[in-house]
Amino acid sequence: MEITTRGLWTLIHGMGFGGLYLLACSGALVELFLRFSAGEDGAISSKQVGFLKGYLIAMTVLAWLAVLTGAYVIYPWYRAVPAPGSPDLAAFPQRLLLSNLTTSGWHSIGMEWKEHVAWLAPISITMVTAVFSRYGREIRNHPQIRRAVICFTVVSFLAAGIAGFFGAMIDKHAPVEGGGAIHLVRGD
Amino acid sequence: MANGSGGAAILAAGVGAFVLGVLAVAADKSLAVKSALVFYRPTGQLSGVTTTAILIWLITWGVLEWRWRHKTVALRRINLTALVLLGLSLLLTFPPVADLL
């Protein structure tokens, strides 16, 4: 069982940073929606505020790592151009997708959307984290701010979901592979 | 606690997202814009589109924070503007919509 260096980076980007971010979104939404709504009477301890602040900071770091590794590590491999007349496009995912009408849409719609929409996730969640860090439990007394924070978190989740979906589908049709092989387990 | 800081962060995020959408379309439509936005060749114009949008977002945030941090602002209007900008950004980054422009 082995994995290539490029395959490993794709895994770190998608299943590591991106996947964890998507999982974390639901937790943040539940916390912001239930615990910090204006109608809630229960006291919010400093520990709970600190936990959510740390949670949101971790989400922000994950979101930025996901887009930065995507754009600056994996995307250059994805969009690499082969030598003219090269018959084997396996190492050139973008060209491989575009070479067939049944797969070209995964690039022209999927990747073209994913590469831009993904950045809405870190922009939105950075704002959410900064606002929560500033207001903390006071956010209960600012329903308008709370509503905006929840809306931006939802959009961030949606943007990351779109990017994740297309990333998985594109990698299924034209995986980013290459570089050295890393042996994981020796087969029988 | 005044709501100005919150308003500044919310509106700036909307502006940053919208600029990202506008630049993505501009780079797609104009060869001159496209080549001007190639900040890092292996990543192509995506490097310039995102770096420029992030810079504009952070500068907008800084300026608004500086002006509003001790003020109470009209958050309903600010939220609406920010969410419209965010929605437009989602639309502008969607290739079939960008192709209609």
C-alpha cells in the first residue's frame, strides 16, 4: 500500500483541513444558535466563552490552511501543461478533464467555481471569530450582530461544502498524482 | 458595548467577498486584467484575484474599525448590505452566471 507525495498533499488539503473544517461548522452553528441567542436565560461561563473562542480560532486556521494548500501546493500540479503532443495526460488533471466532453464540465464549472468560492469560507469565518472574540457573551445583547455572524457561518459552510464536493469529484475523475511514492504498508 | 466594531467586521467581510467575485469575473473577461493578476505564475491569476481581494478586505476592515469602534451604527442596514454583497459574490463566482455578463 503506497501513496504518492502529491496524493498525500491532496489528502491533507481535502480530508484533513477541508473535511475537519466542514465537520467543525455544524458545532459552531449549534453553539452560536442555541447558547448565545437572546432568549436564553442560562448563564454563560467564561470557560464556555473561551472554549468557543478557541474552537472558532481553530476553524479559522483550518480554513486558511485549506485554501492556501489548495491554491499554492495542489493547484499548480492540477493546472500544469504537458509538452505539445503528449499522449499521456494522467499527470495533467486539468488537461485530462478538458480532453473529454463527458468530463470537461468538472473543470469548466467545478474547478472554476471551487477555486474562487472556497475563499469565502476563510474570509467569513475570520470575521465570525474576530467578532466573537471581541463581544464574547455580550453577543446575546446584540441580536443583529449574532444574526450576521450566524449567516456568515452558514455561507462559510456552504462555500466549503461546494469546494469539498467539487474537489472530491474532480479528484475522482482526474486525480492529482505524482512525485515520490510513500510506502505505507507492505502487502501480503 | 458599542456595535461599531461588529458592524465594521461584518461590512468589510461583505466587501472582501464581493471584490473577490468581481475580480474573478474581470480576470475571466479581460486578458489585460488576467495577466495583471498573475502574482505567482504556477497558480496563475487566482493568486492575484485572491491576494487583491484579501488586501482590500483587510484595508476596508481597518478603516471601518478605526472610524466606528466607539460608535453605535445602523446594523440592520449594514447587515443587509453585507449579506447582499456576500450573495452577489456567491453568484459571481459561479461560472454559468459569470458567462452571462
